[in-house]
Amino acid sequence: GESAVSTAAVTAAAAEAFAPLDTFLRRHNGPRESDIEAMLHGLGFKTLDEMISATIPDSIRLTSPLHIADGEYAERELLAKLKQIASKNQVFRSFIGTGYTDVVLPPVILRNILENPGWYTQYTPYQPEISQGRLESLLNYQTVVADLTGLPAANASLLDEGTAAGEALVVCLNAAKKKTRNVFFADVNCHPQTLAVLKTRAEGFGADVVVGDYSSFDFVKIGDRLAGALVSYPDTYGNIGEYKALADKVHDLGGQLVVVADLMSLAVLQSPGEFGADIAIGNSQRFGVPLGYGGPHAAFFATTTANQRRVPGRIIGVSRDASGNRAYRLALQTREQHIRREKASSNICTAQALLANMAAMYAVYHGPEGIRNIANRIHRFTQVLAQAVEAAGHCVENRSYFDTLRVKLADGVNAADVHARAAERKINLRRIDACTVGLTLDEAVSREELVHLVEIFGGNAAGIDALAAAVAPTVAESAAIPVGLVRQSAILTHPVFSRYHSETEMLRYITQLQNKDLSLANAMIPLGSCTMKLNATTELIPITWPEFSQIHPFAPREQTRGYAQMIQDLEEDLAAITGMDATTVQPNSGAQGEYAGLRSIRAYQASIGQEHRNICLVPDSAHGTNPASAVMAGLKVVIVKCDAKGNLDLADLEAKAKKHAANLSAVMITYPSTFGVFEDGVLRAIEIVHDNGGQVYMDGANMNAQVGLTSPGHMGADVCHLNNHKTLAIPHGGGGPGVGPICVKKHLAPFLPGHPELFKADGSPFSTVGPVSAAPYGSAGVLPVTWSYIKLLGGRGMTEVSKTAILNANYMANRLRDHYSILFTNEHGMCAHEFILDTRPFGKTAGIQAIDVAKRLQDYGFHPPTMSWPVPNTIMVEPTESESKEELDRFCDAMIAIREEIREIEEGKQPVGDNVLSHAPHTIATVSAEEWTRSYSRQKAAYPLPHLKERKFWPSVSRVDDTYGDINLICSCPPMENYQ
Amino acid sequence: GESAVSTAAVTAAAAEAFAPLDTFLRRHNGPRESDIEAMLHGLGFKTLDEMISATIPDSIRLTSPLHIADGEYAERELLAKLKQIASKNQVFRSFIGTGYTDVVLPPVILRNILENPGWYTQYTPYQPEISQGRLESLLNYQTVVADLTGLPAANASLLDEGTAAGEALVVCLNAAKKKTRNVFFADVNCHPQTLAVLKTRAEGFGADVVVGDYSSFDFVKIGDRLAGALVSYPDTYGNIGEYKALADKVHDLGGQLVVVADLMSLAVLQSPGEFGADIAIGNSQRFGVPLGYGGPHAAFFATTTANQRRVPGRIIGVSRDASGNRAYRLALQTREQHIRREKASSNICTAQALLANMAAMYAVYHGPEGIRNIANRIHRFTQVLAQAVEAAGHCVENRSYFDTLRVKLADGVNAADVHARAAERKINLRRIDACTVGLTLDEAVSREELVHLVEIFGGNAAGIDALAAAVAPTVAESAAIPVGLVRQSAILTHPVFSRYHSETEMLRYITQLQNKDLSLANAMIPLGSCTMKLNATTELIPITWPEFSQIHPFAPREQTRGYAQMIQDLEEDLAAITGMDATTVQPNSGAQGEYAGLRSIRAYQASIGQEHRNICLVPDSAHGTNPASAVMAGLKVVIVKCDAKGNLDLADLEAKAKKHAANLSAVMITYPSTFGVFEDGVLRAIEIVHDNGGQVYMDGANMNAQVGLTSPGHMGADVCHLNNHKTLAIPHGGGGPGVGPICVKKHLAPFLPGHPELFKADGSPFSTVGPVSAAPYGSAGVLPVTWSYIKLLGGRGMTEVSKTAILNANYMANRLRDHYSILFTNEHGMCAHEFILDTRPFGKTAGIQAIDVAKRLQDYGFHPPTMSWPVPNTIMVEPTESESKEELDRFCDAMIAIREEIREIEEGKQPVGDNVLSHAPHTIATVSAEEWTRSYSRQKAAYPLPHLKERKFWPSVSRVDDTYGDINLICSCPPMENYQ
Ligand SMILES: Cc1ncc(COP(=O)(O)O)c(C=O)c1O
Ligand SMILES: Cc1ncc(COP(=O)(O)O)c(C=O)c1O
Ligand SMILES: O=C([O-])O
């Protein structure tokens, strides 16, 4: 009746009146209302919906709006709401250890790296000329790792210790001359989660992981099948193994010794390299990176020169630029899966750059002396505690220790009581069994906490001063360290580790590096397939709240209810977004998601007696991680062609699916395709695969074009991953952290990855499928970013986001259409959220390659788009919704101006090979050089468009020479004499 | 006995073993241990103490070490300790109003300005070529103020609304042709603290402040003695006065109308300029600046073109650079007290630049539409509340309102009960009397809070939706706004306010401006007399904790126990540092401290029957604020000479002290002197003044050389101020915030400034002396910085700091001695913590002035030192303890290289007037210009030293033309056509 109507009207009016004004969508999206109108007009549409209809096949459009529970908070509300959830976490001091410790993060690093968009919004440094700052910092990281491990070839981070162990296994397999050398020994006293991930990894490679006690194991029994052996140094219970003899034994059998090392202890213990390790891996978390409930942290990987070209992941190398100056760059890229594809043995792409930078800066700030002091202090506390605990009648079971004790409780003392006393003091210890507890001390421990610890064990706290005075002040004099394992060699000898020890110097060093690097704080980074959208401050603020950052991954459930609620929200929301039924947030990157998803498929198939299904169809346009992940999951890759329009060749797909029907496990489809098009054959493709007994894996890297408009689940896919660091606002951090959740249909839900510490509500193991990450929820510490993004925008907002991303891309494509040919659009001439510009013709007409266009874009103040992927010698542009029309126009103006510069070459006005593109980018040093002998003017080089005089980002080196760097590989800080 | 000895040894060993490693002193000080040795050696000393003995007269050295209670926390401990204290503050939602409201600070501004050292460590933009970013932002601020007030000449901030009212009074007095025009009317319904500060200010100028009701006051009675009239718009109880008739009346009598305006309401109300105001002042706090328990916030000041050259404080103007491009700069500096000295009528120096930048950015982010929406939303809530409150039987007493209601409670309802109900909901209302309460809504208010408010008044919360639907959606249609006072004119029409509305664009705008500005994050800022030391992250972190930032200055005592404890600690510690007995932290700057200190002296003298004492001796070397403050305190300045060595001429002092003995009020001494020397005549000087009945005021700008070594109190001074933004680590923020506490001897303690809201423990007024700041504790919100600094370092650490500051200065002086003459050292050739380099000889020998050297230093990547103060045409260098030896050397190398460049001119190798100094600084555009016709090379211009190729900060404009800018004064954003 009337009153109902007016009640509704009142409610609506009141809602409008009372609505908060700090709404997020308009802050997140770049174009203003009026811009959108103009942009649509230029494309010939009246409304966004009309445009979407011309872009996305009707057949796949969602039939009802995306619904997100509790969405569309204003920014202030969001923070209040999340604070409420966060407060359900209880911040205990965790001495659980097991690979994770509390840290003292130097505030100057917290503020100026972790909380600084100038660092966290950087992209992977594929464009070295505008990335010298973080390249230097990552080289510092490699130097820290190489120094401490005593192994010369280190990489720029891996995802976590568990996957690093897996990568080490594969290096050992690859190094082996024979396929039959496929047994890998792992010591039982490695961290349980490391062993679990290792075992998962081994499966796909058909390797046998044999777990045993290294000191009694009969290696000879394995003989020439031994690929390698993994031991932990110190081990998970604290003992410091003497592995020299083991190294000899393993080497004698032709295998390699892999040592999981604790970076902090290496400051004072003999390095693995020195006692014969071939590979050292581990977690650098304790170099200043918060616990974050398990991640993100940077794992490290170091090895011998012999293994150098087998190192997985990214390696920073030293090379030179076109002016002959030193310049850093990503080295040995030919090892990576985007080149090696199904021959790759690692799928790592996004790693942990931001966290590696933090760890490196921690070492820079403390220096060799500072790090050693920290290590010795930890050890001194540990000695005091060990003695106090023994004095109280308990027994420290490990003969030797650095920072970790395994305490067998005195007769009649119950572990449960000890844990209860600990909990009263807001302290967590490691749960081992009913009469044994473990603990690991860290750099944050204080005298007051030591008193608590002694009391927890019923010891005499009053005695600790006397003990402290009595114990060895340094590791060198300590009886707890095996003779011969005290480090004699120097650490961190490079001057970079001795220069920046005051906060002022440190701040300036960070700032100086930052200013060499183009981040989203400077300009658009239109990287196709990477979705460099806004990483909003409101989304980032919560990750450094102690309630999220100071939680140990194995903290008891009652302390992590806030995380549980947030993760459950996320699992539900991600399932809603993807149209799936269940989610895991465990994978630490998109590639890990792929691998996890394929494993779930295989586990499901095994569960219905189809473990023989081992064929994975992969389109030739797929991202390199796809075939690599398939191989890692033990699948054989069969390539499916694409047609000339960039669409899946359905005939080829059908033929291959039929041919392999008996063994077909899965197809991997990226949607919209890596060519940036919503292909309408997708439903048919899915049908073909299903008809032939296969499952459909959808690569979600391009989800930003789908959210709220269609979904993998809606289309019929069985599983997909998401790149939260693309679609869902986690910053790229210069190449990580990443979060790559997978979402699955109901039948796959039981086969999501488990974890030794992951349980169902009833306490039973979450899953029988092995973990893909060391921590149960992967990089849990950055999940608040995605949670916030989703809850700020809600279903409606995220749908607007997708539309705007598509609008921005098509607006640009349309502006550039007359100047470049746009590869691969649909029948209405529309691209999805990205598009490929064809630069191939210019090779013939002007001697210009995609790389020349890319480098020249740097002169216009932009980060170049994705280069030569997925089509060689082209560039792929993805603006994202967060870019304003002004910024899109600035970029298009630059591209058009570059086209004119190419035309000058075509018309003979600039010589081929000696023109403003071939010499790009131009540094300040170049354009202010005394001599100027170029065929173009300084002004043209420096300020090709007038607005650049007002605002321009300058490359800090000239074009970097890749070949030189790969031939003369240097991947730690070069000696000082090179610094002149 | 033996056991006692060994107990002590055990305790010491344990203390060492358990000591935390994140100690602060070594992070704060620049030089490393080994550097210090080398530096001392070069100066001919073995120890720091030996050096100090040669620097500071024995006669004034402290006889026991400086003691600070609970000092020397490690960084992590410090934060934990301060968090504990902070948690004693209770964060209520404060609707107290009275000039302060809660805000929604856009997170992008929080993170990238307030929490960003790139912004908060900037110095006042006296060097425009390396300050164009914040100059642009401050110009935006002036434009916001000019636009909203409707008055064209705005300045770049004042300290607070109260002092701004005082400044306005003085402008009115100065504008008057006759001295007898000295009556100033103030409406009774201005904020009480504004009236209180105004009255204090009037005293020194012999002006009469008459407080009355503007609507009934008989102005004709005052006639031509009327200098001006001050009214509040809206007034303190919310009423929106119609002041057009008043303006006419005041103008008819020859006075000026000053309007205290609320910036937010001006977005929707007619501007003061439109109804005839001559001056508008107020607080810009509600444009995104947190409450901070009363400050810091930027006050604004805008006036007519006729008053333009009388505007107090700093004004940003538009000028051009040597290349003819637009460039911003500080305009009209000849108005300032460092030029006008005792003829100055304002002592403002440090203002509130950082907060003005935040307010400006808030306007940039929201734009005209956004600001209007916020204002309208506030008003809509207020209408709803007004109606709900009236429906509950209460009476809203103000006829009109924007956001503030004065509620006369219904019969039988007690204000105490209302406040109690509010407190249950963690809400504060304004206390007016037993049956009246006040409240002011703000942009942060939510529907939920409105429900609470209605409930607090016993109203029907269920009815608010209907009310919201019924009330006027905008001010334009609201019956609560007087007819004719709805704003018709546009606001914020400049494009800068419409471009940066997405977070991405905003972030880039902030970054782009930041990158034009040299801050401590880039290089040393060796400004003599400014002490640009490290502003450590740990010190800054607490200021954005809600427990400190979200407290209303008039919140009840039980909610502010954390602040009370911290402020009491500070008062005690500052007294210990200065050797005094009592402290107030109220003054918002050093200059306000001077003024407050002199007023305390005068009040004390009055209390002993000596109000006639009105002579203030001021050395001719004094900072300009000294004579200006003396004049403001109603004193007559008598100048005392300095001798050729820069010391106080004791004979002249004695002669003048004797001559004026009968009326001698005080002397102002800066120590070490502004010439940078510890004069040993200081004790005699103090004695002379005391002997002649005067009090001794010590200017503490140079306290960084004294702490722990000597002190004003120890020397015999009666009162001193401290510049916490110099000595005690509060960042300069590009020209504010400042904190200028004063410390006094016992006899002066009762005469420290009071405040209407400042009480003794027994509830009686704290002091009968009027306040000098609008808030009881001034810029309380940044006091955690100083508290942290002191508690991190302790007495021992601060003493080391002073020694190191002196070492650094002497090290530099010694390195530069052979190249420049150093003015004013003591008999051992030692300077204090700063020194003056004489550039005067180069005028004759090379046509080079101090300014040329300063600008050339920019080419070397440095911020120039203080120029032409205290000695014209010299430069004064103060490195501070935070600079490393490397940085000192880098600076010395630059100065030495510049000396060689001057020599080239002297030797005729470069022409006078057309050389690398006279054309400095050089921009990238200059050194990459097509044509090069200079007498020196591009390389010499750009990279005079090799390390500059690796790292260089570039000026963004060429030398700025001051004269042009002052003649063609433009002090709001220039129209767009100028932007090409
Ligand atoms: C299509 C596609 N799939 C997978 C990935 C791998 O994702 P990640 O880097 O998170 O491992 C990418 C990364 O760029 C991608 O573009
Ligand atoms: C010697 C001296 N006194 C007083 C002041 C004024 O201090 P403030 O700028 O805090 O008002 C200064 C500022 O530079 C100074 O150097
Ligand atoms: O004026 C100063 O900011 O010290």
C-alpha cells in the first residue's frame, strides 16, 4: 500500500542522506563520469553496458549481479570493520620457531619500504633502465645469501622454504646425468612443512623422497640412484648437525647435498658452502620481515657455480649499458619458463621481491657486526634458558643448539601445564608431545620475557643474571656449538653493508634507490597480463597492524579467529567472484595456483580410478607458467594451436582431445585469452574437453576483465586460479609477494591442498592432498589487502571496475588504431582489458623492433608495456581501470609521437640504426653530454612532447646490454674497484 | 665484601647480555666510532671531552651529568612504553566543536604526506629552486583560503586561530592612520580561547579589546578610536550572523571588519569578502588534519588587496626564473621580522606548513563538488539532529546554524545526565551550563552516531530516517540558513582542484611535487640556526596513533591521562635539560616562546610592583624574532652591540643596563651566540643585567650545542625557550609545525601562560596570565616526537649528541678553513655547533655574492646553508650530529670545489657575471639545451664532482627572480593560460 511505498522512499532518502562520502569506487577508478561519456562516445556507444555487450559474448554473461556479502564499505568504515575482525586475533609472543620467528623490523625500513608505494607498487624489473634501484637492492640480497651460505650463485628470492626445497630437488634431478638417479633423501629433522611440500613436489617428477635419520641412514643402499640429500642446519629441534662427512658420502655417490639453513645462525656458524653443501635454501624472514601468519617472506636459494645456470627463479646480474657504465639487470632469462615452456622444470614467476628487499635492507642497516651481535645475543639468551631449564630438572634433548631447545620435561610435569602457564603470559611454545616442548628464541626477546620463560618451566628466574654472566658471550666460546662449526670466515664484506648504519644514511640510501625506479607513484605501468591497478592506501594500512603482522603461522586456533574470519570471508567471496564452490588461498603466486589446481584435478581423477589421465592440453598462446606447471604436476603437455585471429583452434582442440581422450586429464585455458580477446568459442572448447573426459583449468590472470560480467565457473570451468596481485589489488612489490588462490567446483573441493597444520572444524586433516606452500594459508599477511578491496567495492563496484578496465583498453586501442595495427580484436573490433600493438612491420620498414619502441617509451616517462609476449616482437598494453583519461591520453600521445618518429626513419629523415629509437632510452648524462653527434637533437631525445618539461621520469642508465651480462655473469655485488 | 663486588659484576654482565640491540644513539648520530677518532685527530684532540673543554668555557660547564628519568629505551621498548601511556587516553567521538572537529583524513594524504619523510623533513622553502613542489602546494592552500573567504590575499598559514586573531588586530592597528585608533571590538560569541589569546595579544600593543554583543553594541560610542571588529561566522554556539550591516557600520567609523570563519561552512555560505569583511581568519584543521589534542593545525589569514603588504607570516608568490619560466617563491619577505626587526609587528617565523599542505591536498582531492557535498551532508545531519532534539522537548537556542547546536534542555533534564549518557556511548558534547549543552557535527559523523546522539537527548532515534528524508538536502534549501547567506559564488575553480580525484592521480601529484623538493631524505640541509637533525621514524610513528591524534583539546581530563603523563614527563625533562624549575609546552613556535617568556617576566615584575620596567636589551646579532617579540610584549628595544669577535660588547651592555636600570625589564641572549660561539662573557652579561634589576631571557634556538654540557638555568638565565623542532627532533615540515616550550626559574613559574581550559590539580585556573596559543598545550599532537627523542637518548645520549654536533661543525670548519675564512671562533679556534663562512671578499675579487655560492651548492646536490644571517652576505653552516662523516666530506668537497670555481673568476678564466656561479643553479633543461653559449662546459655546470653522476638532486627551475615576483605579486594559483 501507500505507506509501504513511502516507507521505501523514506528509507532510500535516508540512506542517501546518511551515506558516507569517503566511498571508494570513484577513488579507485581513473576516469571521471564525464570522461566515461566522452570515451564511450568515441567508441560509438551510449552506455557502458552497450559496450560490454559488444565485447563479451552474450552466451557467457552472468545472469544475475555478482553478490558480495557486506560490501561497499566507505574507507573509514572498512578500516573500523577490519580492525574489529583483527582484534579477534590475539598477539602472543611466539617462540614456536619451526622456521618462523618474531623480528625487530627497523622502523626506517617499515616506513620507507613496506609502507611506501614508491617501493611496493613497482613491477618486476624487466625494464632495467628504470629499475636500477631495486635491482641494486636485490643484488644486495643475493650478496647476503651468497656470503652467508658460502655459495656463490644466489637468486633474488623464491616463494618459501618448502617450495625452495622442491626447487632444489629438481635441480638435483636435472643435474643428474641419468633419469634413474631419482631418489632424494630428506632428513627427518627438517621442518615438517618443508618435508610436506617437498614430498608434494617430488610426486610430479616421479622422484622418491626417502625420509630418514641422516646420521644412521644407509646411503650406499641407494647408490647411484641418489640425486641428493636434504638436511636442516640447525635442524627443526635445534640440533646443529655436522654434515661434512655426509657431504662426502653424498658426493661419493654422485648426489648433491642440499642444506636448509637459518640465515641468522649462519652469521656465526660455518657456512654450508664451507662444509660441502651444493645448494643452500631457507627463509630470510628473520631478517626483519614480520611473521604475517606465515608469509609473505622471501626464501633464498644459493648454489655452486656448477649449478649456476640451473638456478630457478630470477637472478639479478651485473652488466653494462650502451654508454659503457655498470648497470644491473635480470640475468639468464633463458632459464625461465616463458622461454623453456614445457621444458622448464620450475614454474616460478612472481616471487618475493619486496620481502627480499626488506631482508637486504636489514643486512645493510645492521652490517656484519650488527648481525653477528644479534646472533650472539640470541645464542646467549638461549644458553641461559637452557641452563635454567635444566636446573629446573628438565632435559634439553638436543646436544647442540643455536637458538632452539627441545625440552623433555621432568617426570610428572605435563606439557599441557607448561603450555597453559605460557598462555597466561601470552607466550606460545612449540607443541611436540605430552612430555616435550620446543622453543626458539629470536632477536626480539627481552630479559623480561626470559624471566617469563624460566617461570613457565618452573625454574628460578632470579638466577638468570648469574647465568647470563657465566655463559659464553659469543658463539665462538660456547659449548653448545659443535667444535669446528664456529664461523671463521668473514660476512658481508662488501662496503654497502658498512655505509648506511645511521638512520639518516639509511633513509637516504632507500630514497636514492627508490628515485631510480618508476613505480605507480610516478606513472602508469600498462603491462599487459599484469593488471597494475591502484593498490589503495586503505587496503595496505592493515597489513602492518600487529594483529595481522605478528601472528605465527602455527599459533593456536583460539589466537587466530580474526584471520579465520577474514580468510573465510575471502574464500566465500572468491568463490562468488569465480562462480565456484570452494577456495584455498594457500598458493603464493599464480603459477603455484596453476600447479595446485592441476594437482587437485589429478587427485580427484585418482579418487575415481583415473590416475592414468596424464595429458594436459595447453594452447600455444598460453603463458609459460602453464606448461611448466603441467609438467610439475606430472602431466604431459600437448600443444593446441590458435587460429590467425588469436582464437583457440577448436578443430585442433577437438582432434587432440579425441586423440588423447583415454588419457586426457585437463585443458588449461586463459580467459579472456592471452591475446586480450573474449573468444566466443570458449564454451565449445570447454564442452569438447569435458566430452572427452578432461577437466577444465582456467588461468585467472585476466580475471580483471571478468569480475561481475562472467566467471570461470559460469562458463563451465572446473578450477581456476586468481592472481590477487593483479585482479585483487595486492601490489606487485617489484616481483612479489603474490597470492594465487584457487577456486574449484564441488567435486574438486576435497582435493584442495592440505597442510600438516591445516585442519577441518572437527580437528581432522583438511585434506589428504599435500601442501603447495610452507604456510597453511600461504601469504596470509597480505590477504587483508584483497579482503579490503572486495569489501570496499562490493559486487557492484567490482563489476564497474571490470567495465572500466575494458573501456580504458578499448579507448586506447581506438586512439592508436590509426597508427598501429591492433592484433586480435573480436568481430566488433573490441578487445578485452588489454590489446596487442603490432610493431613487427617496423623491422622491415625502419629496422625498429618492439624493444626500441619500449625503450623509447621510457624517454616519454612511461614504463613500457609487456614486450614480445604473447606474440614475439609486439607490445601488449593493459591500462587497468585505475588510470585516468588524462593518463591514457598522455600514453597514447607518446605512442603516436613514436609512430611519427618511426615514420621519420621510414622516410629517411633519421638513419636506420642510429636514430632516436635505437639509442633510447636517453639519460640526463647523455642529453647533457659535451659532444652531440646524433642524427637528432638533444631536445628531441629528452623532451619529445612539451609536457615532459614539466614532469618527466628519467632512466638512470642507457640501454642495458643483456648478452654481455649473461656471458660475464656476476650475481653478487661487484668489488669496490668496479665502483668508480 | 667480595660477594657485593661479584654481585655488581654479575649485574653488569647480565645487563650487557640482556641489553636490547636496537639502541638509538648510534642510529641518530652520523659519525661512526672510528670516524670520531679520525675527526678528533684532525682537530688535534684525543677525546671528545678534550674538544669540548676547548670549546665551552669551564665556567659554565655542568658539574653533574644530565639526568633524565627512565631514559635510553631501545626503539622497540620505547614504542611499547609510549603505547602504554597512550592507552591511558580514551578515544571518544568528540562533538565538542569550539573550533575543533574530527576529520576523515584521506589515507593517501596520511601516508604520503603526514607519514612521509620526503614531506615532513623539508625546510622552509627559502631556496625556491629546490622547493617548487611544496611551494605549489602552499600556493594551493592560499588559493583555497582566498577562494573560500572571498578575500584575495592569503598567506601560507599562521599558528592557530587565536594568534591569527591577534595578528588581525595588529594589522588593523597598523592600517590605522592614528595611534589613538586602538579600540578593537570582539563579539562575545567568538570561541573563548580565541578571545583569550586576542586579549593577551592586545596588551602588548596598548590596544583595548572590548567584548560585546555585535548586534546591540554601540559602535558610535567608540567612534574614530575603532580599529576593528571581530566576529565569528558561524559563532561559537552555531549561529550564523548577518554581518553586512556591521561591516558598513565598522567601515563608516574607519575600522576594519575581521571575520573568524569556518572553512567548511564557507563552501556553502556567502564568503566574508562578499559581505564586506576586510580580513578573514580561522583554523583549517577540519580540512583533513587530525585533532591532535589541539594542534598542530594551520590557521589561515586572508585579506583585501589594500592590506596585502601588511599580511603577517609567509606568503607564497608566483614569479619567474632566469630562463623566463614560471616559478614559485616566498614573496614580500621584507615584511618579515628578520628584516624589520623591532619595527616588525608580528614575530611569526615557523608557521604550520605541513598542516597547510595537508589541508590544501584535502581540497585538491575532494574538489569543489566534493567539499560542497561534505558541507551539505554535515548540514543535513545537523538539521535532522536539531529536529529530533526539539521533538524530544529541548530547545535549539540558535536561530540559524550550519553544524553547531546550542541546546537548552527541557525542564527537569540535567546537563550532567546528558553528558553521562554521552560518555556511556564514548561521545563528548560541549559543556555549557547546568541546563545547556552544545555540539558540533563533522564530516566523520555516521548514521549510527546520530542514533546515539538522539538517544543521548532522550529522543526518538527510530524517527531519524523520516527526518532525513524530510529535511533540506542542501544548504541552499535549508531554513536554518539566513536568507541571502547561501553561497552563490563558485569555489575552487582552478583546475588543480579538479584533476586529482582518483587515488592514483592524487598519489602521483603528491609524488611529483615531492620529487621537486630537497628534503633530509635526499641530502644534508646544513642550515645554521635551524638544526636539521634526524627526525627518526620511531619518534614519528606515535603521532598518528588514534590515542594521540583523535583527542579533542577540551576533552575531559579523565580521557586525557595519557597526554597528561606524557606532558608532565616532558615538562620535567625540559626543565632538567634547561636547568630550570618549570615548563610550559603551550607556545607553537620558538618566537611564541620568546613572547610568552617575556610576558612571564613582565607579569612577574608587575606582581612585585615593577610594571613600569619596559626596556628590553637585545644584541644587534639577535634573530629578528627577538626584537619583534619584545615589542609584542610591550617592551622598548634597546640594541646592544657586539664586538669585532662577535661577542656581546660587555661594556656597551653594562652602559645600557645602567642607563636603563630603573626601567630595565630584560635582556635577550642567544647562547651559543647566533654567530656560533660559546662566548665566555655570558656569565658576566647575566650578572650585569641582574645587577641592574633585569631578568635574563635566553633564546634556546642553539640548545643543540648545550644539552648535557651547560644550560640556561645553570648559567643563571631566568627563562628560556626551546625549539623542539630544532633541538628536540620535531621535523621542520617545510616551515612548521613548531613547538616552542618555555622553561623558567621558580619565581617565574606562577606567571607561565594560562588558558581557559587549563587548570591546576585542584581545579583552579592554571595561571592568571593569558594564553599565547589557542590550545592549552599548543601543538600537543607532535609532543610524542620530543618525548620519544628524550626517552630514547636519555641524559647520556643527549650529551653525546651535543658533543657530536659540535664535533661535526668543527670538523667541517677545519676542513674549510684553508679555503674560506671562518668568522667568529673562540680563542682556541673552535666554533660551537655551527659556523659562518665569509663570502664577502668574493664580491670584490669575483663579483660573487653569498647567494651565488648558495645557488651553486644546489648544483652539487645540497641544500644551501642559512644565507646572509646573522651576517649579511655570508653563509652559516650547521651540520647537526646526524650527518655522517661521508656527508660532511661531500659537502666540504663541494664548498672547496666552489672556492676553486671562484678562483677561476678571480684569475680571469671565467668572466665576472657570466660564470658557473652567477648562472647557478642549472636545471636539466639548461644543461641539455640545444645551444650552449656559456663560458663553461655543460659538464662543469651539471657534474662538477664525479660522484654527482651517480647521485644528484636536480633543481627544477633556474634562479628565481625575487624582485619581479614582489612587484607583480600573485599569491594564488595563476590562471590556466599561464600554464603552458
Ligand atoms: C596468463 C598468466 N598466467 C600465469 C601467470 C603467473 O602468475 P604469477 O606470476 O603470479 O606466478 C601470469 C603472470 O604474469 C600470467 O600472465
Ligand atoms: C636564534 C633564533 N631565535 C628564534 C627563532 C624563531 O623560532 P621559530 O621559527 O620557531 O619561531 C629562530 C628560528 O630560526 C632562531 O634561529
Ligand atoms: O624557521 C624554521 O623552520 O626553523
